[in-house]
Amino acid sequence: MVERERDRPTVDPGTERLVRDLLRGSDGEVRVRFRVSGSDVSMELLGEDRPIPPIAARSIIEQAIPFAAWMGDQLRARHLSQEATARILGVSLKTVNRWVNGRTEPRMRELRRIQEAFGTAPPL
């Protein structure tokens, strides 16, 4: 059976930016290894023959995904409205709107709530 382009799963914009940055503008392949240990999940980005050092990978991720883009991606992935997100996080709709539109970023206590609610740490 021939695979059609539209049948391929798509990735969120933040992940796409990360992969494109890893490939530095050329076509290619990025391999990822996930490790699950109890409640912890870690991700290792693999180069051609060797893993990309975690510090380098973290640096690329932080540069590639601004908080506003990350937050928007999280809401879309979870099919959450800004209003629903505001209720979950205990903040106002206006606050979430400012985060998603890049006008402000959350304070430390709000970052903790975001991490608890989404189960993943936002880029700092």
C-alpha cells in the first residue's frame, strides 16, 4: 500500500522548529531515544553515530522554543482553550492570553503550576 502524504502524522510547531534547528537547514534525519523509569521520562537526541550531549540538546531546545510558542503548542495538543487553561492554573484569562501572545511570561510559582498541570517543564 502506498503511503499518502496526508496520512503521515504531523508534529507540533515547536517540535518542528527543534528538528529544523538540529538539522541546521539541511534535509536529514533526527533520532530520538526515550527512557522511561518509573514516573520519569527522559529524551536523548541522537546524532549520526553518537548522542548529542544533553547540554547542547537543551541549549538548542531553549533557543528553538520561546515560552509563548511552547504554551500555545501545549494548549493545542491538549485541546484546551485559554479560558480552560486559566481555570486549571488558577490565573485569569487575560494572563494566559498574554503568555500565549508573548507579551509576558509567568512567574516562578506559575511555572510550577504549569509544570504540574501539563506534566512537562516549560522552556526557561
